[in-house]
Amino acid sequence: MPSEKVPAAPSVRKRAPRKSAVAQIAPTPARFVEPEHRAGLIAEAAFFRAEKRGFSPGHEMEDWLAAESEVDAKLMSAKSGPRG
């Protein structure tokens, strides 16, 4: 007697949640200044961080990332602050 094949249960695929409209249009520092200007501000801030440390090697990435965060925060607060 041939064995009957039982159809497999249909797989249920879950969709990833859609990004909200707010997340898609949220302001970013790159929208406020030219990328070259932003990179220059970050490089300058990273230099001053390294200078405070006496230019000891091994902290370049840490300096850059901290400077990037600092510059972006300043750019965001400057654009969202009071308007005159």
C-alpha cells in the first residue's frame, strides 16, 4: 500500500516592521552642512582630543568617534535651538 504524503503546514512568514515616516525624515547633521565641512570639524575635534592626551598612539579611532559624536551633537543643537 503506498504511503500517503501529508501536505506540510504552510510556512508563515512574518514581515519586518516598516520604518515610521518620522525615522525616514529625521534630521541628520549631514543635512545641515556639507560633508567636507563636517569632516573638517571632526578632524579638528579629534586633533584636539589627541593633543590633550599628548598624542599617545593607539587611540585614533576612539578620538575620531568621540569627535564625530561631539560635532554631530553640536550641529543638531545649533539647528534645533531657538531661532531669532
